[in-house]
Amino acid sequence: MGTRRVRSLGLVALGAVGGILLSLGITAAAQRGEPLPLKELQQFANVFAAIKSSYVEPLTDEKLINDAIKGLFSDLDPHSSYLDADAFKEMETLTQGGFGGLGIELGTEDDMPKVIAPIEDTPAARAGILAGDIITHIDDKPTKGMTLNGAIKLMRGEPNTPIVLTIRRQTSDKPLTFHIVRDMIKVRSVRSKMLSGDIGYVRISQFQDRTVSDLAKHLYDLNSGGKKPKALILDLRNDPGGLFDGAIGVSSMFLEPKTLVVSTKGRVPSANREYMSRSVRPLHNEVASTQAVAEVVSRWARSVPMVVLVNVGSASSSEIVAGALQDHKRATIIGNRTFGKGSVQSVLPLSEDTGIKITTARYYTPNGRSIQVTGVEPDIVVDDTAKGNLFRLPREGDLTRHLMNGAEDEGLMGADPEELIAAEFDMFEFGGEGDYQLEQAINHLEGRAVLRRDPEAARLAQEAADKAKRAEAEKKSPVKNPEQETTRYRITPDGIVKAK
């Protein structure tokens, strides 16, 4: 994402106008009442012919057209892209929830793949790969300048085959090496359990085809035990989003029917819409019955005291849900300010196995807030750990060519002046033991004080980190013994002689 490698063919990027119009059908421009850019299309044809006939190496028509189409996206926002056959297939497998490999959500930084989030209970997560890690080498092959699709291809493979990743981590001075064995990855979109104190816990890791029906089943199951939960925690941390319709369905579980969830605004009339909550409609036959689920939702899920956990990795559909529940005062939002992806992408197929993903609208919370760049600000800010936050991860506003908010002052969206990055911490699983934000959510639901971070733990961790840095610096640059004799020389007409 964000790379401008496609500009290597120079003027070919200008020809993307012709490529995209030919792919979508020239009638699109006519339908909008806009004249065709015939002069520019002729220019594209001339450039295409010149490169085709004169470039030092032969190039196929398919490659030239594909590179031209990609060129059109090079100056658009980072979420708009051309989906070639590989990217189109990748998108389908992610939304359907199954793929082979390591289990890593990837982005890019410094022209290298960056871990957005390791998917829970996958080889990558079990090996210790963390959000924010930069993958510098894959099986000793440098990733600098590698496309995201190229990195994904290298990491995919048959189950039970080994792979070695070299990682650059913010908290480590030296590269880290991970030996991982590939596996067949089946993303578990929703999981749940009962916590102590009769509090229900539901985590959504990604919005997929099955998320809404799976959530319905989990809510039903939580209420089918001996004790019904007296409160609920919905965990959306490190959830990068996914299907837009999934956000509407999930929000509908906790809001009364026909309540505004989100609105979208774009250039074309079809992009200007309001999306309302709806009746529960399980998509699969795994739930006891639609009537039974509807009863659970109406009597419990729409009224139970509720907390939503978010962090910097909560994006897109996660932010739609958090924003809707916050504006309607249905839940208390706890955690860190979210990623800030407040735009909607439409996928337009060009053929059976290619398409374009293009940003068509901004979305707005029920109170009319655009969270593009700004993100959702929690009602109660709580750090990732008792010692501070895990990482200073980039948000939407840090991405090259990000779409502007259009309403808020983006200058206010810099780093939190009180932000503290934990110098050292014990890794934990979301929803497991040692999950500090979850502990604070429970405190809030049970009426106890909520801490942003433990001041004493943060102080001790910082002192230990400072001490370790001083020791490392002294090790690299040892101080000379002041009593050690220094030998001096002077230059004379007879040459260099030892000074007395």
C-alpha cells in the first residue's frame, strides 16, 4: 500500500485514464453527461504504442495495461487499489475467513511489510509475532521494495512447511529471527466466554461473511447457561474491520430496530445513504431459531450494561460499531483512540478475477461525526498495559496520501502528550490473564475505580529501561581508566620519536 513503484514506466501512469475507461465501459462517462477525454485517450494510445515498439525489453499488452491501471491509483488514497487476479483472490479468502499461511494481517511501512495484527491462535501469534513488527527478510530474502502481494506469496505455502522471518521491532536494538511452521488458517471471527462476576465477554477479530450469525449464536449461548450475564464486554481491539454490512449487523444486536447506525456521503447520489439497525436475521442454520435469538437480543443484548474495548488497531467496521454505540450512549467505550479509517470502499469487478477497490464515500456516526483520521475517542482512556502502551503504532493520519477529514482540525490529532510506551511488558492474550484494559472494563462495570495506567508499575519499568540503556551504552563505549598510561609522540626532523 502506498508504494509508487508503478511510476517506473514514466508516462504510462498517465494512460491509466484510458485503461480504466476501457475496462469499465466508455458509456459510464456518457451516463454522467461528461464528454470523453478524446485528446488524452489518443495521448495514451501514442505512449502505449511507443513503449510497446521501442522499450529496451519486450512488454506484453497485458502488463502495459495492468501497469497503466495501477498508475491511476498511485495518487489516490491508500485504500483504493487495482485488484489483479492474486489480490482479488486474496480479498475473497479474507472476507470468507479461510486461507493458508502464518496468520498475519499485513500493511506496509518504509517499503517493507508491517504486521498490523497477528491473528489469534495461528502460527504467527504462537511464535510471538507482534503488532508493529517490520518484516525485513523472508527466508533471508530482503523485503525492502517488495510489493505486499509479493510478500504474501512468499509467506503462503503448504501446511507443515517451515519459514524464517527476520523482524525489526521497536523495543529491540537487534533484529529478531522467528522459525515458524505454516498451517491452514481458518479465522475464528467471534469467540466468547463467561468471566468472573457473571460478566459475558465477546471478541470479534474481523468482520467477515459469518460474523453476524456467529455473534448471534455466541450471544444466545451465553444466555443458555445456568446464569445469564449481568453485563457484557465487546472486544474490538486490533480488529482491522472488514465487511461494511457486518458492522450494521453487529450494531443491530445492541440497538433498537430502525435506529441510525451510520450514514455515508460521497460524490454520486447512490453513495449518500443512511443505514438503520435491523431485526436479527441469522444467515446460517446453526442457531436454535430466529425467534429464540430475537428474544435473547431484545430482552438482554439491547439492554445489558455494556463496555466496548478499542485500541489503535480498531479500524473501519470496528469504528462504525464503536461510534454508533457511543453516540446512542448504549455502551461505554474504553481503551485507546482508534485508527481513524472513516471511508467506505466499493469493489467493482472488471472481469471474473480482477476488479478495483475504490473509496466512494466518507462515513459518519449517528451524531454526524466523521472519524476519518480523528478516530473514535474512548469515553475512558486506558493504556494497553499497567506500564503504558505497547507500541506507538501509525494511524490513518500517518499514511501517505490519506483522505482528509473534511471537518475536524487534523493538526489536533498528533501524539497524546501523556502517551507512555512501556519499555518492558509481559505479553498477554486479549481476553486472557494479564489483560489490563479488560481488568479496567470489569472495574467499570462493577463500580470500581478505573486507572489509565498503574503509576508505580510505569515508574519502575521506566527506571529499569533507563538502567539497561545506560549499561548497554557503557558496554559499547567503555570509559578509559584515568590511571592508564598514555603514550605520546612528537614529530622531529629525524622522524617520529617517543616524547619524554
